Amino acid sequence: MMFATLRNRLHENFVRWAMRVRPPEPAPIVLSQRRVYVLPTPAGVAYTMALGVILLGAMNYNLSLGHALVFLLAGLGIVAILHTFRNLVQLSLRPGRCESVFAGEQARFDLIVENLRPDARTSLRIFFQDGQPLEIDVGPSASAIASLGLHTARRGWLPMPRVTIETTWPLGLVRAWSYAAPDLACLVYPAPAAKAPALTWSGDDAQGATRDGRGADDFSGLRKHQVADPPRHVAWKAVARQQDGPLLTKLFSGAAAQRLWLDWDNLPAAMGAEQRLSVLARWMLDADAAGLAWGLRMPAVRLEPDNGPAHLAAGLRILALHDHGPD
């Protein structure tokens, strides 16, 4: 245990020295010669030992062909070292996109790898520490996108961890690698509650104005009931005529529709902050799925009623950054 701790500490000290800048790094990140390191792989060590055995045998029996074979294979190994090193040097890394996710889901960090030379870069492996490597090829004077996954556990901003990029091409005798810390972060929303209290439709929670024709003037049809639908819009007579049928909701057309307020203070006082955020996230998704215009009241933030993907993203962002300080 103590040895493992010491090894990890030495490794982190080496990484901080090897990166030469404090993370996160400004883009573009160019892997210069001073940032690329080379060491033999286990296959390379075995290859070197085999050359030593062949050389001893050739010297012992005075075999000129044995000496020629050793020098030929040694030259091949030296050329492999050069090509492995060149396969990584002068690569350029830039942060790409990272879509917001809910806590518990997989965040996907896009890293743009650009080849600044007219030679193809083959068998590049990119990974987070202890993560599964992603292997890519980059064509001559071209670029490729490496999408790296990372499990999320908590809401808020999740910075992109340090990235290791390595290669053993072409012969696998040596490993060339480098480190990078791109300036990229993923916004993690609170995980929606699996079970949430029913939405309230009393007082000023329901008001006028519509955007999609789901109003309260003229009856226009039925659809499957959703959690966010008000109980008074359930088609009870239609449900009663069915045997074990699903709940149905009446649709209306006109100028009046439901506008819902999602209020932090309306939740039970015994409910913790994280649980409240999960319930509010569930309410937002249900209200958006029902096509309702909804607003959000938080202790320090108020979001006016609206609907649509941009409004939903704005509400979830407020929940994700609650008590996390400025954006």
C-alpha cells in the first residue's frame, strides 16, 4: 500500500514536470519534441536481450554472418525508435464539444487531433488515466476527433481530466507518449428523480397564454396521459368506457393554455437540497414533454415561463449550478 502511494506520488510529480504548464492549457496544444517521451516496451526489452544473446554467440563462434544479423536488427530497432517518436511529435490538440448530461450518465469529451505534417499518423491511442484507450488514425495534413467518455456522479461543471496520448507504431518496440490538459468542461445536470410529487395546478400556478395550440377553448382530441397534465384535463368518461385502458388527456385549441410555476418553496421542508433539485429536474422534463409553458422560482433565481429546448436547457443549467457560485 505504501509502495503504491509512493509510486502514484512520483508519477504525478513527473506528469506535472512533463506537461511544463499549469492545466488547463490554452489551445492549441502542440506536442513539441520536449513534451514527447520514449521508453522501450516489454517487447522492446526482449528484442534487445535477444540481440545481446545473438551477439555473444556470434562472438564466441566468430560468425561474421551472426555479427551482420545483429547489426542489421539493431539498425532496424533504431529506425523504429525514430518513427515511433515522429508519429507523435508536432501533433496539435484542441478541445471540441461536450454536450451536457444528467448525473449518472456518460459525458463525452471531444478532442480534435490535428496533423500538421504531410505524413499520416497511425495507431494513436488516447485515454484518460485508468480509462479505456481510444485508437485513431490521422491522415496527412488532416484532423480527427477523439470522443472520450467519462462517468459522471455529481452535478455542476466537470473539467476534462488530463489526457494521455501514446503510440507504439510501427513495430511495438518502444512507446512514445505525452500528456495534455485541454480547457474543456461538461455541464452535468441533476439526475431527474425517479418518483416525484405530482405537479400542483392551484392558485397562480396555472395561467393563460399558449404556443402550441394546447389551450382550453375548443376540444380538439385525446392523447395518452402524461405526468405533467392537470387532473381536470383527464378524459374520465373515455377512460370509464375502456377496460384496463390507459389514462387519456383532452386536448384543446385556442388562446388559453397552462402556464406552470415550478417553485423550490412548494416542496416539502424535510426534503434535502439535492433531492429538491432532482424533483425540479423531473418536473421540467415532464412539463416540457407535455408542451407546457413553465417558469422556475429558486431561492436566488427566477426564470420566467416559456417552453422549448432553449428554455429547458436554461432551467436545467440553473439547477446544475445551484450554490456553485458564478458560471
